[in-house]
Amino acid sequence: MSLLESFQWRYATKKFDPTKKVSEENVNNILEAARLAPTSSGLQPFKVLLITNQEIKKQLVAAANGQEMVADCSHLLVFAAWDNYTEERIDHIYDITTQERNMPADRYDAYKNRLKTVYLNRASQTNFEHAARQAYIALGFAMAEAASLKVDSVPMEGFAAAEVDQILNLKESGLKTVLMLPLGYRDADNDWLLPQKKVRHPKDEFIVEIK
């Protein structure tokens, strides 16, 4: 099946079958797709939390306005962005980069300094919002890989981020929740959205060609 056919197959699953579990191999592939997503300056300013603990998932239902799919899904991914850019965080990824590419340790010093001049002089909220946008790119990659594997998913913003942060103790790690992505398999008999036709803007409205 082509990627486009997989996109036609997927939908924002509203009801998961809690008895069906995603294989470890498929979950790892979805996580790897998120890890390989491009980010601004290669900083990868977010983490993905993999949650399988059922008690924690149940706690998160309340923070997600009672959406039971958080508890019923097989695996829950939480995308959490850096609360701010710091000198240490910028240095760390470029330390990894020079090691992986067998380059001198000071290879990217000039570029790092330019980044620090920009990021370290901005408000923390501005930096968090920038980091959060990078997490959205990774979310798209994860959803695409899930669809290709016939794993259902639903991107979620409808939750109280501060409550999720508290439940997962994210403040201690300098992270703030951006998105949640439940993974699992649809309850075909009880999901009201499944039989509905996928609707998008017509191509002639969606695409603006500039010649």
C-alpha cells in the first residue's frame, strides 16, 4: 500500500479496542520515525514519552477532558518540548554531532555561538513555542509511520497541559507537554467516526498555484 493510500485509510480514531495491543516492533518503528524527523538547526528540542502504565493513562483521562481513548489505547506518546533553550542544551546536540561525524570538537563553535546569540536573548515562552513547533513535525512523521503499519492514532491537543506536566513530573526535566498521540487499534463496531467520509477542502481551494 502506498503512503497516500495509508493516509486515506487512517482517521482520527475516537474509540480504541483496549484488548488489542501494538507490537513492540511497530511501536519502536513509530518512535524511530519521530526521532528521525527534521528540526530547526538539528536541535531536536523535545522528547517523546512512551506511556504503557495503565494507572498513569487513567490519571491522564481527567487532564484530557474525560477522553477515554487516552486510557483505552495500547500505547500513549506524549510529545514534550524544552521549556527554554539553554547553552548546555545547544552544546549537547552538537557534541553528539561532532562525535557521530568524527569531526573536531570545535567544528560547530561559530554556528553554535550564532544560535546562542539568537535563542538565549529571547523570552522563554518564545523559545518554548519554537520548540513546540518542532514537535509537531515529529508528530507528523510518527502518524505517517503508524498509518503505514496499519496502527491507528489520533493527535490530541485537547487537554490541560499543566495537569499533564504535573502527572508526569515534567517540570523537573525542563519540559512542557505539547501533544499526545494515542496508538492502538480501532473499535470498529463502536467508533462513530469510522464510517464517516473523509472530508477536506477541494484541491482547487486548497492549492494556490503561483506561476
